[in-house]
Amino acid sequence: MGEIIEIRWHGRGGQGAKTAALLLADAALGEGKHIQAFPEYGPERMGAPVQAFNRISEEPIRLHCQVTNPSIVVVLDTTLAGTVDVVAGLPEDGIILFNTAEEPAAIRKRLSIKGLKIFTVDASGIAKEKIGRDVPNTPMMGALIKVTGLLDFDRMLEDNKKKLTKKFRNKPEVIAGNIEAIETAYQEVKSE
């Protein structure tokens, strides 16, 4: 079996972690990759911690179990780092992407993270500006593609535009705002 890239998304109910995992999977499928995307819920209420997962591979994926050792973690809400072990299972060369206005070095110091490649982007700020709501999932996708190169950015953007158009056909401002948010986060993501 070929290499399987595993991603774990940490967020709170209402931030769009599940939706981001599904959109990423659809975009990967559009590039001919094999995919899995699934959520794990705790208490199903707005603001409760949630996790979502992706597996992406060039080969068929025969695993059907929890993602325990992801190579990439995306954190939509940094307050979760105080209650959830967001780095659990990440290898030393793993990637972690935080939604925060803080610099990666400040996050490393505050959370005492050793090893790992840390990236940050103010996805909430971008979402508020471009979409009008603090829903950081689509900007985080743009940043994720930038830091990993998992997918072709332009194809991913086009795929997401199609999906958003289908869902929000009567709200063109939502479609345009999300596309702008993805592009902005792609350009503004920071690394150490």
C-alpha cells in the first residue's frame, strides 16, 4: 500500500471542522486521489470539542479505524490546546497548523511544543473580514494546502467554488467571501 497522509482536525461545534474535512476530501477526490473523511463527536452541541479526520492516498485505502498517528494536525480553536492533547500521535517531523494571530514561535513557547513544524494563520480574523462570521474552516484549508502542498491550490479552489455554489447558489456573497478567505489564508500563513 502507498503512503497514506492522515490529518486530524480539532475544532468546536459550529467552526466547520467536519465540513473542512469533507471539502478537502472532495477536492482530493477531484485530483484522482483515494480519500476518507469522517468526524468524531463528543457532546453534540455548539462550542463542544469535535474532531474530524482525513486520509489521502494515491492508492486505495483499506484502513477503517480511528486516526491515532496523523502526520498533520489542524487546530481551529487554540483554546482547545489547554484541554485536548492536540499534538498526540504526531511524529517529531509532523505539521501542526493553528488558527491564531500569534506567531508560530509564540505558540511553540506557550504550549511547550518540541519538534514539529508549527504554522499559524489568523483564520478567524480572515473569516470575519471576508465572510462576515467567525467560521475559520475554509481559510484553514487554504493555509493547509500552502504548508503541505497536498493538492494543487487552483484545482482545490475551483472544486470548493463548485461545492459552495451548489450549497449557496442564492448567496453569491457567501461563495465569494469563502473563496477570498481561502486565497487570503494561503498567502498569509506563517512559519517559524
